[in-house]
Amino acid sequence: MPLSDEQVQKMKQKRETILEQAIQLFAEHGYNDTTIAKVAKASNVSFGSVFTYFENKDQLFYAAVVEPLHEYSLQLLDFDPQAKDAVLELEKMVTKHLRIIAKFDTYLRLVVQVIGYHNRFPEPFAQLDQFHDTFRAQVGELLKNGQKQEALYEQDAKYVATAYMSLLIGLRVNLTDSPDSQMWTSFVPFAMQLFGPKRS
């Protein structure tokens, strides 16, 4: 007998709760100290319920890293690399990125674990690496567009895009301000300087 819409919705909600709690626990305690039992307890579900949605701890960890990445990717890549006014598009992009990265606190700790132990977590690392390449390429395309418009000084777009990503991550690691703080948008002009605008 097929599941009703209500049952399907409840299952989706339960899976979402398990994943949210897993992200929190993996971020706070690391892979080794996070157990399925702890995730089940934090999610207020039975131990066996976790395995209804995730085959094992590795699969749960993979989902904890990769599923939010897909969601964040849509937001972070939502800018036009062929914009008619590249500098204006860069300013809008940076402002948006700073707002997004401000909310990364818990998730970023997961990312750091995967990058730090990339040999141990090759599958989630490959997904992060692929996103990084895509992000740099799209930012680089916007930079080259701005350089063609003669609105930006000539620089190697790949290195500038890498420096920009490093700035975003570095700010999230160093700042303790809440995501709603005005402090985040105060960094827009500093980030813009990386791109070499010819007008201030």
C-alpha cells in the first residue's frame, strides 16, 4: 500500500531533522566522536530510525557535507558573469556572498574537517573541490568581463578568485559577529579592492 502524502511529508521532516542534528554534532564533535546513537538521541528518534534514511555513518556524513553544499551553491553562484556593468555586479555579488557566508559557522567547521582530512573523506572532498573550481571559474569569468570593459585592472582572474574565496572563508573563521551584524557588509569595499576596480 503506497504511503499517504502526510506520511511522506512526515518522513521527509524526520530525515531533515536527523540531518540537521548530524551536521551540528559532526561540526561540534568531529566524525570520530559523533555516533549514530548520539544523532538519534539529538533527533528524538530511535536508533534504528536513522538507518531508514542513511545506510551508515559514512553516508550520513557525506549527506551532511554535500546536501547543504548543493543548496549553498545555488545561492553563491547566483550572479551574472556577463553583466553589462561588471563592477556593479561584483558589488552585488560580494554583498550577497558576505550575507551567505555569515551563516556558515556550523557548516564551515564540517568543510574544514573534510579539507583537513581529504584523504580520509575523498567523496565529500571531491564534491567540495568541484564546487570550488566552479565558483572560481564563474567569478573569474566576471572578472575577465570587467577587464574587457576596462573597468578593472588586468590581473590573473584565477588567482584573484582564489584570494576572494579565501577572504570569505577567513572572515567567517575570524569574526564572531552574528549573521545580522552590519559588520559583514562593512567588508564589501575591502573585498572589492581584490578585483582591481579603476573607479572607487
